[in-house]
Amino acid sequence: MFKISGFYDEVSPDLNTQVKIIKKLNGKYICPRLIQTKNIASYTAEEFGKEILPVLMKNEIKISSIGSPIGKIDLNDSQAYASQLKKLKELVKIAEMANCKYIRCFSFFTGPNPTDRDLRQVVAKWRGFLEEVEGHNVTILHENEKKIFGDIPSRVLDLYYSLNHPQFKLCYDASNYIQCGVDPRDAFLKTKDYTVYYHMKDCYHGVEVPLGTGEGRIKELLADLVADDYTGFLTLEPHTAKYAMLKRFFAIIPFLTFTKMGRVFRKIGKDSGIPVMRKVTREEVMIMQHENLLKLIKEINGKYE
């Protein structure tokens, strides 16, 4: 039984709008990232308890994971790291307050071709992160992201084995792997034993596309998860802004029509039956992704809530 969540700030940062779209999709979960005027990591636990949690509780919406930006800083920026440790401490309080088990984090910007020295630094700083969750019912999820240390499976596993900590697990993102030149199927097979959370984001030629129409082999991924009796979260992260805000612009300007992004936008329209010049909202893109996900789950005889 899959649990479907999403980064609903991709429709709007307004919390009431996010709740509205969750209700429209008959959802139960949210992955908070941008709420109102600031990122989730900029809230104190007290602010969250007063401003955010009551709205979620009133609407019976639970948090699947906290979509924090912790770890999205330069590896050598000690001042930023100290600031993030303080923010993580508050996020742990927020997670416990909301009965949320997971906080998503990253493994620092290192530049191309990280060295063994970089690995040692990343491990040392991640141990600092893990010290903040020890003694709490919270697990830190590492997401494979572009340009960070853990952007490809080998380095993700180097970090995982080096830390060897029960409160450290992996979050898998097929689109991010593709954009790093990695076969998403190979990445899944190499990391699945340590992965407890999945982002639903497909990609074609480096541009996010509706689920199941790109190179992410999403249907195959879902079938594998069903076979493995996975009962965790699938979190929608469609990056709605690119298609919704740029679609018509790339169709109107002749020289942009034949760029990579222009070609991908035409593919999205063809696959989805959307006319070239029709305006598309970010909400429509989110709904499209949600419908595609449900369709793929049904095709592999999976179940969801």
C-alpha cells in the first residue's frame, strides 16, 4: 500500500492553497518545504506549532517528511553549517510535534570530482547532523541531488557505509540521477536496500516531464516496489513551474522552439494532449502528475492511500 504525498508548494506557497489541492486530490499527506513566506527550516518549533500545525490538524493532513534544505551549502562554509545545525535542532522538534519520522537532507556542494578528503569532511559534518536526531524518533533521509557529494550511487553508498547509523537512510529521486548521467534503474538496484522514501519525478533530456513519459522507468520502479512489499511514501515533485510558466514562451519564440527544452515541451503536450498555445497552470501540472501516478499504480496492480 503506497502512501502518496507531495511538495504542494509547487502549486503555491500559500498554506491554505496547498491544503485545498491536497483535498481536491483526496490526499492525506504533505511534504512541507516552502510555506507562506519562508522555507520550513526557517520556522521555529514554536512558530510551526502556532501557525502551521493547527491548519494541518484541522484538515486531517499528516506530514510524510520534512523537505528541508539542510546540507545544501558549500562543504567548506563553516558558518552556514553552524546555522544549519541550529535549524536542524528546531526541525527535530517540529518533526516530533507533527509525528513525522523523516527529515530530508543533502550532502553539501563539493564541486566536480569529489575526493576522499571531501568524503571525510562530509562524513564528519553528517555525524553532526545525526547527533541532533539521536534520542529522537526521527530518521534523516539523504536525497541524491545534482552537484552535491552524494549525487551518484557510488558516493551515496560511500556515505551510507561510512556513517553506518540506524537513523540514516536514503531517499531516491530518479530524475536527479538522470540529470547526473546515471541510469536510474541501476541506481535503484544499487541503493534500494537502504532506501525508505521515493520522490516521484520523471525526466527526459534533463527536463521534468509527466510521470511515466520520461527516462525514469517509473512504472518499472513501482512494480519493483510492489514486489518488494514497499509500503512507504511516494512524494510528487513535478517541478511545475518550468512547463506551466515557460510552455507558451518557448512555443512563441521561434529560435527557442527548437531548443532542447522546446522539444521536450512539445513532447509533453503531445503525450498529454495539451495544445501548444493553451495556457497551463501549476495546479493543472500537479493534477496531471497525480493522475499519471495513480494510473501507473493501477497498471501494476498496486494499491495506494
